[in-house]
Amino acid sequence: MLAKELRKTSDPFVLALGKPAMLLVEEAGRLSMFFASMLRSLAWQKPALSNVFRCFYQIGVLSLPVVMITGGFIGMVLAVQTYDQFRLMHLESRLGAVINISLVKELGPVLAAMMLAGRVGTSMAAQLGTMRVTEQIDALRTLGADPLSYLVVPRFLACLLLIPLLTAVADVVGILGGWFFCANFLSISSFDYWHYALNYVTAYDVATGLVKSIFFGGVIAMVSCHRGFHCQAGAEGVGRAATESFVTSFVMILIADFFLGVFFQSLYYLLWPAPVSFVNGGSLEFLWKGFC
């Protein structure tokens, strides 16, 4: 009804704002329904272990080189970019704390998810899109099989379970890469690097990054499988589905990272209250209260 009323209006400003908003709401509704259907298939039908292990190998094992290279260079880039500023304040010995906190809380989970959205997400969207175009998904339904249980659930489980592990690998390699560069090129003592890293990085910081990566994995799996299942006909449709899966995953990861960051920061102050000042003497709790 709202879409029909929107089409009747002649105001170009209303049309310019209303059409993208309606498309966004419709797409969010389709994605939510697809996610609910996948959860129903997961609850009522156990996926074949052979499909699950195959997805584990394709998503987890084959992604290790990319994730390790990404994590290593993230750590070294952080060392390069922050060393001069810390040296001006005579705090270069504390560089290990900055590198490690940045890695485990933000850069490790987010950049690892970005790389996996490009490698894993586009691959899943292209595979499922090709199956849609060649009517293989319709053939599964004809044979009495549930396409969601056979194609989507194993990929969702693989992303949900393995992307946190890949993020942990990226964090470890990034920490080692930062230490290697600091110790060998910036003349920072290895003792200082590890001492301040262990003193400033807490288990809560590590847990925060890993929990974020669980949400990022679910986002990558759902968006990529949804775009593949609703792929348009032809090679152009498959290419568009792969591109849209990456772009949508990219945007949703950034949005989810913001809201999760606000939530975990507020949770930290709730669990360990402390008079930490923020801007005008308050704390980050006001951000979370603003969203609630």
C-alpha cells in the first residue's frame, strides 16, 4: 500500500528519498525471511556431515594464507604508522600495547572479515548463483531435498564457527608481525613490547573481538547465500550477485561493528564501574542509552 501511494506522488524530492528507503526495507525483509527459513531448516533437518566438512575446508583451510598475510601486515603497518607519534612523547616502549589492543578489538576482526567477505562471500554467491541460473536448485526441490539444508546451512555453520578461529589466527600473526618489526627495525626492546602488551590487553578485549567475528561470519554467510539464491538470469546476473554480496557484507560489517562496539563498551562499564571520563566528563554509557 505504501509503495502504491509513493508511486502516485509527483514530488521529485519525495520520490528521490522514498524509493531507496522502500527498496532497503524490502531487501531487509527478504533477508530476514531467508534467515528465518534457514534457521527452521537447521532446527528440523540435520545437514550432511560430508557437506559440512567440505565447506569447512573451503572456507577455513583455504582461507588461512590470505588471513595470515593480512594479519601480519596489519601489525607491521600499525607499528610504522604509530611509532613517530609515540616517539615524540617518549612512549615508544608502549607501542606493543597499542598494536595489540587495536588488533584484537577492532582491526583484526574487521579486516579479516573484509578479506573473507571478498574471498568466501563472493565465492558462495557465485556458486549458488550459478546453481540458480542452471536450475540445479530447482532440481534439488524436484528430488525432494531441501536446498536450504543442503546448500545454505553447511556454509552458514562453517562461517559462524571458523571465521572466529581465522580471526584469532590473524590476531596472533599480526601481534608477531608487529613485534618483529618493532624489535628489528624500530629498536624497541622485546621485553618492553611483550610487557606492555600483557599488561594492557585483557581477556575482555580478546573476547570482544572474537564475539564480533561471530556476528561478522553470520552476516557474510547470510548475505552471500541470499544473493546467490536470488540471482538473476545469465552470466551478468551471477557477476552482479557476487558484487552485491561483497558490497552489502562490507557495509553491514561496518554497521554491526559500530553497534557491537558501543554495546561492549557499555557492558564493560556495567561490569567494572570506574570514573572514566569521556569528552564532557561522562562515559560511553550515554551512547548506548541513546540507542535504547
